[in-house]
Amino acid sequence: MQTEQLIDLVQDALEDMKAKDIVILDVQGKSTVTDFMVIACGTSKRHVVSCAEHVAEKAKHAGQQPLGVEGADVGEWILADLGAVVVHVMMPDARSFYDLERLWGFDAEQAGGA
């Protein structure tokens, strides 16, 4: 699966689940781990878990087996590693605290998303 298709799949899956504040960060050249990060918020811990599970399930059905999913036991921040795309689904407080957009050198004008 092409990276652009995977990003579209992830964004569609998050939108299906009504995830909030979806942002796509191009971290090519900034990260040796992945090319893109997708960050989104859930409205509750259960919603965060459901969003991340939906992304992983959609990826599996499309033939993109997740390399790992971490954090589902707590539900504050779940990371789904899809290789070229890493998905972060977080509670708003965790997202604000860790501020991944700033950490990776982006501001609201540079970050793309829905």
C-alpha cells in the first residue's frame, strides 16, 4: 500500500469514529522511525481506544498489518505503528501536555489535516 493511501485510510477511519482535531505531520527527514504522524483526539478513554482499534482494523483489512499498538490498557494515549505512518490517538489533556506538533517543529499553519 502506498503511503498516501495509508494516510487516507487512517484519516477516513478516524473520521468514521468522529475523532477530533485530526492533524497529519510530515516528519520525513526529521524522524528515522516513520515518514508521517497522524494525531487525533478522542472525547473519552473509551473513545480513544475505539478510534485506535478502528484504525488498526481498517489497516489489517487493507493488508497493512500494524507493527504494534501501545497504550490501549490505559486509554490516555494510544500509538498505532503502521510503518510509514504512526497514529497517535490521545485524550485532549495528554495531547496538550505532550504537544507533539510543537515537539516535531510544526505550528498550526504548517500542520495539515482535517
